Amino acid sequence: EKGGYEHFMLKEIHEQPKAVRETMSARVAKDHSAIIMEELKWNKEYLDSFQKIFVVACGTAYNAALVGKYYIEKLVRIPVEVDIASEFRYRSPIIDDRTLTIVVSQSGETSDTLAALKESKRLGAKTLAITNVVGSSIAREADQVIYTWAGPEIAVASTKAYTTQLITMFMLAMYMAGIKGTVTPERTKELLTQLHQIPAQISETLEDVEPIKTFAKEYGFNEDVFFIGRSLDYAVALEGSLKLKEISYIHAEAYAAGELKHGTLALIIEGVPVIALATQKNVYEKTLSNIKEVKARDAVVIGIASANDSELEKYVDHVIKVPETDELLIPILTVVPLQLLAYYAAITRQCDVDKPRNLAKSVTVE
Ligand code: F6R
């Protein structure tokens, strides 16, 4: 059942090219000119009626929602607020019939997410679920559903659900942009052509595991690990740190790189591992200066960069490179080495990878 892999998590990490390909198939026009969402059938009038979008979720799905906010705001120019489901419900969110609430849930059964969805409906919002389980409670409750086609995810730590959620968020934003006319046809073609290459590029990323195994052995017994990045890299840093915490029990924190000097820099001392993501052009130089700040405190820095980057390696101790793609899509690639790092760190520490202590796959209690 584990298809020759030692754990479900490793199997599911390796299933990502297929999961992503299946989630995309039938939704990307053959000539890469548009995204097709048969399940939505939205028009401009419907989209124009939304003044605000909420994306609500828990855990890894919340981390995917953060990327979704970036996509929608950048490509569609509608304000998006992301919230943790257990917070959203209790803070009297400002919602009416000009609101779209998107909930993201792999299982479709997370009770806080389901409750947030019901609360949104009660207040008059239109609702859309992004879920991996057909006929789940969240799928049944929402007005509309987009399924991720990741296939069953067994390991408690979510991997292929996350990457398919990112792909879905991207396709949804592009679909909306197509209706709103906020992205030019040339740029659409460029982005969808890159999107098409993502599954093969994930496979490429999966081939290069030896350096990651080495890092995991080297740093697997450290008490603390920090993840830093800006913009989309920060969202991926949050997911990388969650993965490491939940399966290897290493204390990991993700920080927006620019926020370090407002407190956390005090924790950066000699030998502390810092994983620094630096893939976003408009904040690249800024991230680099943050990396220099942690290097100056003798942190050990592992940089995550795009294949065409020849700068980062001058400032960090090791670099892991992922194939070149548009910087909007690169989170789908940079998360892969972070998943593998968490996996091999957990192996080094002899943790129960598929069933980490205290955690359940689906949280149906509040
Ligand atoms: C982390 C993880 C959890 C889930 C969260 C939401 O690896 O799996 O953080 O992402 O419990 O679950 P779903 O997506 O089923 O609502």
C-alpha cells in the first residue's frame, strides 16, 4: 500500500507531480490561453459583486490560503483577507452578500473550517470550497466546490494536498483574471505555459535528495531552526516550519525576513540553522541583507533559490536550487525540498513520521 516507500509521507511527496497534473488536467486550455473552471461558470457581473474575499482554513491549508491571497490580489485586484478558521468564527467578521468566502480543507471535515463556512453563509456570503474529498461535509455545505485531485492523503503531515491547493489557488486566480480582464493575453499564455511545466519540474526537484539527507543528518539534532523569506517565500517558510515541527519535533519558527530585527534576531546565535528562501525578485536585495544579518551572528544558512540564481551562494553556507519558473509559481517547487528536509530530519530523530505524537489527520473537534 505504500508503493515501495518506507512511509506514506514519502510516497505522497513523490506523488506530487501526478497529483498536480491531475488537478490541472481539463482546467488548462490546450493552447494555454485560459483556465477553464466548468464547476464555477462565473461571469463578470458575479465577480464584480464581490468587494472582498475571505480565505479561511487551518494548518497547512491556511498556509496555502496565504499564497492564494497573494495570487488573487496580484492577478485580480480584489482585496483578500486570510484567516485561521478558529479565529474567524469568534471575531465577528464583516461579511455580507458582497463577500465571497473561500474555505480550503484537504479532508473537508475540519470542524472549525466547516463552522466558519456555515457562519459565512448565515451572514449572506457566497461560498466556495477547495477540498480533496468528494462529498465531504465542507463540499456539501458550500455553494460551489473546486476539487483538488491529489488522491487520498494518509500521512498526517500534508504534502500533496498543499501543492494541489497552491495549483488550485493559482488556477482560480487566473480564471477570475480571465473574466475580469486583469491579466493580458500574452502574460496569461506565459504563465499557463510555465504552469504546464510544473509537474515535470517537481519530479526534477525530487531527484536531488542527497544534499537534503545530509543537511537533515547534520542539523537533525538542533533544538531550533528558523525559516525566513519575504512575500511568497514567507508563506512557504511558514509551511516548511510547520512540516518540520509536526513530524521531527524540532522547534521551528518562520519569520518574515524583514521582521527579524524587531525581536527574533536576539535568538540567532552561532550555529543556529536558518533556512532562507530567496526567490522573489522585487524583495531579493532586501532578503539578501536579512541573510547577511543572520550570517553576521554566525548562523548556518541554507539558501533556497531558483536555478538561475548565482548570487545567493556567495552569502550562505549551502544552496538548494529548484528549477526556474515564474516567481508566482515557484512556491510549488520550493516547498518540496522543505518537505523532504522535514521528512529526513524526522527519520534522523527516529520519529513516527506518518503518525506524529498528539496529532490526528482530521480535526473534527474544536
Ligand atoms: C499539517 C496538517 C494540518 C492540516 C489541518 C487542516 O501537515 O496536515 O495542519 O492541514 O489540520 O486540515 P484540512 O485541510 O483537512 O482541513
